[in-house]
Amino acid sequence: MADAVAAAAHPLPGAERHAWLALAAAWAVATEAGAPLAGSLRELAASFRQLGQLQRDVGVALAGPAATARVVLTLPVVGLGFGILMGFDTVHALVATLPGLFCLAAGAALIAIGARWNRRLVRRAQATDAAPGLALDLTAIGMAGGASVARARELVATAIDRYELSAGDAEVTVAAVLDLATRAGVPAAELLRSEAEQVRRAARSEGQRRAETLAVALMLPLGLCVLPAFMLVGVAPLLLGVLASTFAVL
């Protein structure tokens, strides 16, 4: 059944695909470990709700800076349009004169660099782990079935590889939590679930921090690429048009 869920998930996009693959992995781990399937899936559904809220929070935090990045890239075109509305032949000055062609080429290059820079900054600010805490949740499911620590970790590693999920450096965290549970004499499954929730809270805070950093980082392409392109494409043709009209009158 887990393989059927995974097969149905592959055509789905992005986060939805990852969620269904995580469900398939949980199903496989619960089946192999002998854990109660209904309870395991119910606990996984709760973690999915947290992950969904995390993705929505990060998406909202990134929406403003990302929209700003798209808007500022239109400034050079807006400047060119203002020149036309003011009655100056800025298009002719831009495409039919040597200085205008230089301004057009330089401005286009700066806009391209600025757009690529903006996309890279936004992409870097987005979450790198689609399901933080997943390995901890899966290990808790394995432990709930009465499997040994080594067996539960083996099942989780096999499921993650089989369904092509990303675990990041979760192996180190899982090992640390299991070691703490052994030394403290507390139920490992509960400690693993608690740590998974903490990992998701940390991911939410980190996503909000990246969004705030992005808002500041976008000032670099704005100042170094977009504004110079605005001067070259929007202001320089206007000046060239004014000079051409002045010399024509003289």
C-alpha cells in the first residue's frame, strides 16, 4: 500500500508530492515495525498540519520582499514611458543614436543582472527542508511498534532512501535524542515527537528571519543594478531628446 501511495504522489507538484511521499514512508515504517497504523497516521497528520502552517507563514513573510523585487525591475520601463508622455522622442533617442544605443545595451544588461540577482536572493531565502522533523517523526513511529533503536533507525533510513525524501542532518539529531532518552530513562518516542515539534518551531523562526534579511538584501540589486538602469533607460534618453530638440531649434 505504501508503494501505491508513492506511485500516486510522483505526478504531483512540489510540497504536495513531498507530503504524500512522507505518508508512504510513515506507512512503510509502521507496517514493518508493527506500530498501530491509525495512531501513527494521526500523529503524522498533526505534524503535516504544523508543516503546512510553517510553509504558509514563510510564504506570507516572503511575499512582500518578493513583490518588491518584481516591482522595482519595472522602474526603467516606467521612466521611459514618462518621457514619452512628456512629449519627448525618447524611443528615437534610445534606438537611433549611438549614445542611446549604449544606454540601451548597458541598461538591459543591468536589468538582466538585477533580475537574476533578485531571483537568487528570493530562492536562497526559501526553505531548504521541505519537511523539518520528518526523520524524528518516522523514528518515533518505528519505536512505537516496539522495535529496537537500531531496527527503528534502519527502517527509517530505508524508507527515506526508498521514497527519495530529504533528511538533511537529522541523523545526528535522532542519535542525540535517542542517547538522551536512554540516559534519562524516558520514553524515546515521546521525546522524538517533542524534538520534531521543536525543529519545526525553529524552522518557522528561521524562515521569518530569512524573509526579514531578504527585505534588506534586495536593496543591493536595487541600488547597484535597477537604479542605474533606470537612469540609463529612463533619464538619459530624456536628456538626449531635450538636447536634440534644443540643437534643432538653434
